[in-house]
Amino acid sequence: MTNQEKINELIEKRAEARMGGGEKRIESQHNKGKLTARERILLLLDEGSFEEYDMFVTHRTKSFGMWDQKFLSDGVVTGHGTIDGRLIYVFSQDFTVFGGSLSEMFAQKICKIMDQAMQVGAPVIGLNDSGGARIQEGVRSLAGYAEIFQRNILSSGVIPQISAIFGPCAGGAVYSPALTDFIIMSEKSSYMFVTGPKVVKTVTGEDISVEDLGGANVHSTKSGISHFMVESEEEGLLLIRKMMSYIPSNNLEEPPITETKDPIDRLEDELNELIPENPNKPYDVKDVIHAITDEHEFLEIQRNYAKNIIIGFARFNGMPVGIVANQPDYLAGVLDIDASRKAARFVRFCDAFNIPIITLVDVPGFLPGSAQELGGIIIHGAKLLFAYGEATVPKITITLRKSYGGAHDVMSCKQLRGDLNYAWPSAEIAVMGAKGAVEVLEGKKLREIVDKEERQKFISEKEEEYIENFANPYQAAKYGFIDDIIEPRNTRFRIIRGLKILSTKKDFNPPKKHSNIPL
Ligand code: HXC
């Protein structure tokens, strides 16, 4: 073979690999409204930046007539490229080759890029679209999954890991995405479950559709497994690019700073009027978030799950932050099991990757009731408490209105190493609300007053007295638990100045093998 012939051979083999499972299967993939593995990578990464590894890998299985069925790349496209010029590792499962099912060599390819990503400190993005374990490979496939799981675990908290689900993801295969930091699901074509509808029917007799068992909608609203539901794969891939703009490449780097023209001292006069005079009236805390962040931008995470707490990324003077905010507009912003778990995981993500945490508090307490108690609110609430107390990143807390009881402590209070704790004049920081307090404190007297009108008058007087004495920020400020009481319209400036002074903050937890967060 001449040199030119050898080069031609390479070009031909590359072209063959790029065709995956062949034209027909690519057409079938497109007909399902799905992109191919390589099309997805091209949309995800900066143009021309993708370098593919292991294009010529094939499987090593002889049984089931597999020796005659070989496809270059063996069902997964792996390599690296850049997003906004920053190095990213990626694997993209190719459904056109054996349904994207995972073989021993397929797993080895993924492990190779995961290992390199850890060595150089770069994120791993996984694009999932797979029929699960390659049945013909038996236990070698299971071992391959476990090799990936182990790397997911060791990478956790060292490099960011993001999973997009663009097709099937079933059986044990779900556990790799579950071990990563964020999961994105495409609305129409993705599903995730440990056991599918047929097995469910056989074992429990329950009739349930694929969508109701593991579609993007249920995982975005009911289980909370999915952090984002997107209408199209293109939207999902652009979203990953956007997410990366808030996240550092590894746990030793600071988050990327962006230039902004938004003035640091922009006053938001309407914030002074935002809190309703009636403490039981709801308002949308997202109005506060959008008013104070750079360019009014906020990337909300798990938007449709546990809506009583809001989490997401934003920037202040170009510095990425994680925002956690009670939402008075939904269940009065109460803390329950789902809200505690949702916020706790986010706080831990931010802390692992040096992203400061801004907490906006308006919380009436924990949700009472047997459903919550028997569901383990004690342990789940403790997760959020633990996450805040363990976090060593800069923590700025603004109490907007209610901050009652145990929930006050949980929501990044001063004693959980809150660095800057501010309150608006509308804040009510107390053991409980006026109504509950009067019922407890004046119970005996109330039972003695028979006349209804007289009783109501007494209650109103006592409630007023309580509000005057306790339902305000000054009690907490008196003891230094609140560093300052600020005008709402100044909030943006105070956060930016706080972040600046805290940018050199150093805080540590005692040396240990690892903590024992209440799981
Ligand atoms: C080998 C597979 C495969 C698999 C699909 N294919 N799944 N090959 N191993 N697991 C092949 C098909 O034979 C077919 O090959 C091609 O991929 C496309 O599959 P279709 O069935 O034609 O596609 P579709 O109708 O879209 O259905 C997709 C599907 C279905 C729902 C994913 O293929 C399916 O149910 N597959 C089996 C899923 C499964 O049970 N996996 C094992 C789960 S246990 P041709 O040549 O016709 O194109 C597991 C354990 C993991 O994963 C444990 C980890 C710890």
C-alpha cells in the first residue's frame, strides 16, 4: 500500500465509524425525533473543537453471531472538546449501534475519558440513549457499568458531571446519571426507571405507562430525579453550555467570572414595597431574585419540583452564586421533605465547587403532620441543616420576612457559619408566629374568657404585643445574630460588597475520612 492509499484507508474507516449503525438506523433515529450521537456532540461543543478517541474500537463478543456484526466505535462516541474555550470530556451513546447498549469495550471507552478528565480536572458530560446492558455480553456488561459507577463516585465533588437523557435509560443503567450532579431529560423521547412497565405488571400487577413510570414529566415534578426538562435535544445541549458558564472546571478552581455592565449599586426601589403588609399574604420570591441579580438573570433548577423552595444559579457583578430561597407563593414557603432534600443537594454542590451561596429567607417553619413525620422529615430536614453547617464557601443570608423556629436555624443562620446575615425591616425572626405564640402563652387565660368578643379582643391585643416585641428583626440584631438591617432596595449592592470581602475567605472542617450526613 502506498502512503496515499494508507491515508485513504484511514479516511474511509473514519467515514465508516461516523455512520454508526448505518443509514437506515440513522434515519430511524431521526424519524423518532432524535439526533444521532455525533450530531449531539457537535451541538454541545464549540465548533471544530471535538477530538474523538477510540473510533476504531469494536466489541470482542463471539456468541450470538456477534463476530460478524461489528461497528466501528461500538455504540459510544467519546472524546474531548471545549465549551466557551474550556476543556470538556464527553461521551455520547449511539442508539444506532445495538441500541446504544453497553458492552465491555463501550464501558472501557467511557472509563478512559473519565480517567483523563479526573487527571486534568475537566468536567464530564454524558449523553445517554441506550437499551442498557448489551445482552450478548452478559456479566462483562454488568462489570462495565460498575467500572463507570466507581468513577462517577470518585469524580463526585472533584469534577462536575452532567447527564442528559435523550432516549431510554433503564435498569441499573440509571445509576450512572443518578451519581452525577445534574440530570437533564428531553420531554418526549426520554425515560428512566429501574424496572420497566412489563416487570412492574408481572411483579405487582400495576398497569402503568412508560411515561407515567419514568418519563421526563414525572421525574421533573414528582420524583425530582430530573433537574431540567427540555422540549428538544438542542435546548438540552444549549442548557449544558449555559450551566457550565456558572461552574468551575474542578473543585480547585474558582467559578468563571463574566463581564457585566449591570451597575453594582443599582437600586431597586420596588423592593421597598414588595413585602405585603399582611404577613399571611404571598408574594413571588422570584421577583426579588430577578431584581437583584446581574442582568436580572436566574437559571432555575428543578423548577417544577418542591416549588416551596427555589434553587438556581445567578451572578453578582459577574461572580456566579447559588441561590436558595423559600417561596412564599407556594405552600407559604414551608420546609417539607422534598424541599429540604432539593435544597440540601444543591447547597452541597455549590460548596463542593466553590460557588458562594445566597439564601433568601421567608419561611413559616416545617410542615406539620403525620405524612411528614412518618416520611422522615426529621432526617430530611437534617440534610439541609447539615449541608449548610458543613459548607465553607461564602454564605450570605437575607431574611426577607418570616424566619421561625427550627427553620430559622436551618436556613443558613449565623450560628451555622453564616458569614453575613442581613434582614429587611419586614423580617420576623422568632420562635413562632404571633398566633401560635399567643395560643401557647395565654392558653389558660383564653380558656377562662367565655365572651367571644372579649376573647377576640384579648387575642388581638396579645398578638400585637408579641409582634411588637418579637416579630421583627431587632431582637436578633440585638444579639448580633443579624449583622445589619438593610433597606430592601440596597440588597444587590450589599450582596456584591459582601461577596467581594468574602472572596478571600478561608474556612475548614476538621480532618476526617468523610462526614456522616443523615442520608
Ligand atoms: C443488545 C440491544 C439491546 C440490548 C436494544 N438492542 N437493546 N442489543 N442489548 N440491551 C438492539 C435491538 O436488538 C435492535 O437491534 C436495536 O438495538 C434497536 O432496538 P429496538 O428494540 O428495535 O428499538 P426500540 O423499538 O426503539 O426499543 C428500544 C428499547 C428496546 C425499549 C430499548 O430495544 C428494549 O427493550 N431493549 C432491551 C432493554 C433491556 O432489557 N436491557 C437490559 C436491561 S438490564 P437491530 O439490529 O434490530 O437494530 C440492564 C442492567 C444494567 O441494563 C445493570 C447495570 C448495573
